[in-house]
Amino acid sequence: MSKYNVGVADTTFARVDMGAMAINEIENTTSKINLIRYTVPGMKDLPVACKILFDKYDCEMCIALGMPGPDEKDKVCAHEASQGIIMCQLMSGKHIIECFVHEDEAETPEGLIKVCDNRAREHAQNVIKLLFEKDWLQKNAGKGLRQGHPDAGPIKS
Amino acid sequence: MSKYNVGVADTTFARVDMGAMAINEIENTTSKINLIRYTVPGMKDLPVACKILFDKYDCEMCIALGMPGPDEKDKVCAHEASQGIIMCQLMSGKHIIECFVHEDEAETPEGLIKVCDNRAREHAQNVIKLLFEKDWLQKNAGKGLRQGHPDAGPIKS
Amino acid sequence: MSKYNVGVADTTFARVDMGAMAINEIENTTSKINLIRYTVPGMKDLPVACKILFDKYDCEMCIALGMPGPDEKDKVCAHEASQGIIMCQLMSGKHIIECFVHEDEAETPEGLIKVCDNRAREHAQNVIKLLFEKDWLQKNAGKGLRQGHPDAGPIKS
Amino acid sequence: MSKYNVGVADTTFARVDMGAMAINEIENTTSKINLIRYTVPGMKDLPVACKILFDKYDCEMCIALGMPGPDEKDKVCAHEASQGIIMCQLMSGKHIIECFVHEDEAETPEGLIKVCDNRAREHAQNVIKLLFEKDWLQKNAGKGLRQGHPDAGPIKS
Amino acid sequence: MSKYNVGVADTTFARVDMGAMAINEIENTTSKINLIRYTVPGMKDLPVACKILFDKYDCEMCIALGMPGPDEKDKVCAHEASQGIIMCQLMSGKHIIECFVHEDEAETPEGLIKVCDNRAREHAQNVIKLLFEKDWLQKNAGKGLRQGHPDAGPIKS
């Protein structure tokens, strides 16, 4: 059975090794994915890292993990990276699941690591769903799913 | 009679199943459209979902439904998604009707669901108009039409 | 004598029929232009409308008319639409004259309609100048011309 | 000796004729440049004007001159124009020297005209340097050069 | 042994000669890189400078160095330059390491020069790692590395 190549793009800037968490989650869940990790210095290097993963490493999909710092300029960086990640997807016609955790999303180191672990794993599952179980996503449309924090759930009248 | 393929891109992030509302509206109105639903995790996955719907599923038009949360960072996400949706249209030369409802657009759950239902259905009608009744749109140019809220109406001197 | 096709892209969202004003102005001024009107629901549909006018309707130039509402999110929409309109021009190598009137640009309904009428007509004239009288524009370089409001005029020392 | 075509894109919106200043500077400095002037209504028309100067007028480089007004919406226009000018350069692989003077950069009409004249001429010199004297630019790397205002100069420890 | 061409794009606007620092660092570290320096007037000229370095000078990678001033409009310039640098990478499928130092990042001239020197050298090392030691980057994923300031380090629970 042939496997799909999936790229894992992450950074040395991040303060938690979310790439390893995503890889662990995918390897624990399926043997149908061949993972290719590509680590770059910062978030703004992620769009082209994914482009290279698509074009030179023949990936079918990517997950891009980053951790913006708490300052205003870090938010701008994250915005630029997100715009590039969307453009890269449009140029390639392939999905990049963006998994960013803002350093100020939790109040303690333990809390932040927990958010990272949860989001990386849940977005790794989204990669798997997009590749193999699109039906699952469709069944959960409008269900208020979240990654890294508890699901918001559907709004009930 | 041949049918047009129309893509319905929506998310598991949304807290109301607007995709189902749009689908219901289209199916109730016409039999000339073949609907293809593509559900992704979040709003920022919508641009490439539409690209795939155009390129791989041979869609003639798409409707992209999403529900940005109430925080500032959700507004930034919606902005990035919108930019990507516009870029996708330019690359494809085809329309994507964007149907976003901000979670803070209504004060009660009932109110929000009503906005969602109304906007999804009215934008579904816009898809139909763009495909089959461009004249209707032209006759309503400058009429202050709205989706999800009452029409603002034309300004009268 | 062959005519130029010029696209008029406008919206049902606008509360004043600026498309009709622009069309009236062009028809009153020249018989060398063949107008093709394309009405879409909202401002963010204008970039691809112009792309279609260039690619499928063989237009040489477009005018895109829209009316952003008074809220912050309307300003964001207008910004996204403008970015898309610029991108569309770069992809096509052809001009799109953007004619947006913000709903809060005047204090009375009469005032707003007057701004719309004036701007639509003056930008319609800009379309004509770009097609047939580039010299006129060059002679007026740096002259502080405005559309919809009185000219600011050149700065004098 | 063959000459280079250089495009001068400017606007009727500007309140100072900076295009004439740039043209005068280039003509006074070199006979190796053939200037092609292209005047458009506003700043947001500049990106495609440069695209046309590259594609239809065979220009090797452009200078794009504009004068954003003092309001917030003018800053947004300038931002959109700048993004388009950068995109145009990337699509063409050729330089566009952007020469914008904000109407609120000086406190008197005389001061503003002086800023315009100085910036237009210094950026015209930058066009010449990029075409014929790249070495000069390299020798001045990190020197804190400015256009329109006095050089900031290098930072000294 | 064949060498890689690496482009060094920098500006005359910057007030510290960071290009020289990056060049010195690369030359001191490896003989496998052939450096091509391309100096432009300002930050917004950097994206196309890198495009030219890729297309005409056959570079495999670039480093783009700039120094935004302290004002709000300088932040906007830096944002536009960053967006263009990301777009250039996507169009070329090659990395550009962005090395920007904001003029207000340090409180004294000595401090600022130190930030510049450190960041230019550490990002020069990132260029080398991306070309020759991708493994090193992967081993440091999630380690909170910084350039120009001390490493933030990994978050520990």
C-alpha cells in the first residue's frame, strides 16, 4: 500500500517542540503517512518551507507549527506568516494545517505546554481526517470544534 | 439538462451548521445545481478548499461559510481568510460567495442562529442569481440589499 | 470604427445606484465605448467580477463601484476589495478605476447622493481619459484633482 | 548607444507635480535614459500603470510618485498602493522606486514643496544608480541615507 | 567542489552596515558559498532585489537586511517589505532569511550596533544551516532560539 508524504514544518523560534508532538500523534494513529520534517528559524520561513515540501519532497499535505511571541510585532509576524501559508496553499492546491500557539495563550508554563500538546495533536488529527476521513469533518461541520482549548460546541437555541 | 457543480465549503470551527442551511436553500430552489460539500477545520482552510473544489471537483462557483469568534485574533483570521478567498477567485476566474457570521453579531443564541440561517439562505440565493439570473442582480444594483439583517434599502433624498 | 468594451462592476449592497450614474456619464460623453454591466452582491465580489469582465467579456478597462458601510468591519471589507482590485489589474495588465463612496462621507442623504453622482461621473470621465486622452491626465499631473468633492488643487508656495 | 526606457508613473491626485521634478533631475543628469511618463488619477492606479510601462512600453525600471492625503483612509490607500507596487516588481523582476510624500510631512506649503522636490530628485538619482552605478549604492550600504529629509547618517558607537 | 551562490540584499537606508556583518560571518565560516551583494535604497526595494538575485544571479538563497525607523509609517513599510519577501520566496521556491533590526530595539547606539551585529551573524549562520546542516535546525526545533537578543530557551514545566 502506498503512503502519503506529509510535511511537518516547524521552527527553532518556538519555545515548545510542537513538531515532535504532531509527529508522535500521527505515528501513533496511522502507518499510512510518511512524515518529512523541515525545521526553519522562524514563522515567516514557514510558507516557503511548505512550498519546498510540496515541490521538492512531493508532500500531499503539510502541518505548519509556530509560536508567536507576546509582543505586537510578533502578532504582525504571525499575520504575515498566515497570509503566506494561505498563498502557498492556493499556489499548490494543497492543504497546510496551520498550528500556531501564541505565547500568551496560557498563564503558566504547564498551561502553555498543555495547549501546545493538545493543539498539535488535534491538528495532526485534522491532517489525518483531511487525507482519509473527509466524511468525519463533514459530520462535524458547525459543531464548534476547537484545538488546544475545549470545544466551544454548537450554539443551541 | 446538464447541471452546474457548486461547492459548499464550511468549517468544524463554526458553531452553527450554516453549510446545511445553504444546501437546503439551494435544493429547495432549483434542481439545476449539483452540490459538493467540503468541510475543513477552520476559516483559514477555506481558500484552498475552494481552490480544490474548482480544480478537482470541477465546480463553477463556491459558497464559503465561516463563523469568526468574538476576539481580536478571530477578526485577523477572518481578514486573512477573506484575502485568500479573493485571491482564489482571481486565480480561478470564478465566484466564491463569502458567507461569514461573526459570533458577536447577535445578543442571544436564538438571534445568532437566525442571522446565520438568513445569511446562509440569502447568499445561497445569490449563488443562484449569479449562475442563472444575472439580470435580477442588475435590477437590484444600488438597492442596499443585505444578508442576515434587514435590507438597508436605497438612500432617498 | 471599432469600440472599446468597458466593464461596469457594481453591487446590490450599495445604497445608491452609482453604476447607472457612471453609465449615463459615459453614454452622454462618447459613442466609442460599449458598456457591459456586471452586478454582484457585495464589494468583495468586485475583483473577480472585473477578472471575468476582462477574460470573458473582452473588456479593455473596468470601473468598479461600491459603497462601504459606516462600521469598522465595512472598512476592512473595502480594504480587502481594494487589494483584490489592484491584484486583478496586475494579473490583467489593465486598469480598473475604483469608485468607492463611504456611507459616512456626507451628513445628509442628499449630500451622499451628490457625492456618489459626482464621483461616479468624474471617475467615468477618468475611464474615458485613460482610453482616449492620456495627454489630458499628464497635463493635470500634480494638480490635486478630486472626485466626489471639490478639487484640492495644487499647493502653492 | 542604446538608451534605457524608464517609466515615470504619477497622479492627478497629487498636489505637487513631482513627476516633472523627477523628469527634470534625470534629464539634467544623463542622456542615457528615455523617459516615458504615464499619469493616472490616483495612487491605487500606480501599480498597474507600472505593469503597463514594463509590458507595453518596454521599460527597464519605473519611478512611481504619489501624495497621500492627511486622513486615515489616505494612509490605507498608500498602503494598498505600496503592496501593489511591490507585487508588480515581483511579477516583472524589475525595480519600481516608490516616491510618496505624505501631505502632512511638512508644516508649510513651502516646506512640503521642498520635501517633494528633494525626494523626487533623490529618488530619480536612485533610479540612475540602480541602472548605472550599483557600486555607489553598495558603498553607501548602511549609511542612513534619506530622501526628502536630511540623511540620518550611520549610527556611531 | 561547486559553490552555492547566496545573495545579500541590503539598503542605504539602514544606519548600520549589517550586510558587511553578514558577509563577514559567512566568509569566516565557510568557503562553500559565493556571495553576491545587492544594495538598494530602502526596505521596500528588498523583495525585488531578491527576485533578481534568484533569477539573474542564480542564487540558491538570500539574506535580506533592513532597519525600519522608529515611526509608525516605518512599521508599515517593514510590514509591506516582509509580505513581499514572503511572496518572493513562494514565487521562487527558495529561502530568504529576513534580518530586520528596528531602530528602537535598543536604548543606546552601542546597544543597537550590538543587536545588529549579533542578528546579522546569527541569521548568516541560519543561511549556512539551511544550506548545509538542516539536521542542526531540526535538533533545535522548539528550543526558543533568538537572533540579536539572548535565546528565550525552551519552556519548562
